Amino acid sequence: MNTNGTTRQYGAAIALVSGVYSLLSATGGTGMMGSNSGLLMALLGVVVVVHGVVLLTPYADRLGNASGPLMIGYSLVMLLNQALVGVTGSVNWGMGSGMGSGMNGGMSGGMGSSMTAGMGWDLGMVALAVLMLISGVIMANRRNNSSGM
């Protein structure tokens, strides 16, 4: 049984689902694209989707031992972003009310902060990030352990 190929397929599935979820969360109806968190998640979503697609192609061998640590890195960025959103209660990580506050006047700034004040953790994103972290650890250990566990 080819365990490295199976592990790669599981990693690709997790990367694709996590990446698409990040993109949809960032570009969806919540208007997060104008926030720090939304921009980070959109960028990360694109990178993770590309990584997932590469894992399903013959080019995956070119990644070598980097795929597991990359997945770990992506998941840690996702978890850190969610922690900042959860702790600050703002998709801008507590850094004001967004990019448009200076141009829209005082009314908009107050409205934006009250709309984001109740936002917290995206538990779906946290669950996918934890799953991606576990997948990355498994991928890193599989590459380092040629006996296949």
C-alpha cells in the first residue's frame, strides 16, 4: 500500500476544503475583504488551494519534505488570525474601524465598529485549521519515517 500517496491525497483534500472555505469566508456577504483578517484569509486561501492542487499532480514530488511544514505553517496562521479576531472582537484585530473610516466620516466609523464588535471566532475555520495542523504533522512525520509508521 502506498501510504505516502494516500497521505498526500488526504492532505490535498484538507488543503482544498480549507482554502475554499477561507476564500468564501473572506469574500462572502460579511464584507470581510475590507478588513485585515479578510485580506489575510483571502490571500492564504489562494495559496492553500494552489498547494492542494499541486499535491494532486506529479509536481507534488518537487515539494519534497516541505509539504507537511507548509501545512503546519498555514494552519498556524489561520489559528493566529482566529485568535486575534476572537480576542479583539474585530476583524481588523482591534486596529480601528477599517480602511474607509477617514473618508466616510464619523457616522460610518461608529457604525462599522458596532457591527464588528459582536464578531468572534469562526469555529468552522478553527476546526479546519486544527485538521490542517494534524495533517501537516502527519505529512511531516511520514516523510521523515520511511518505514511508513
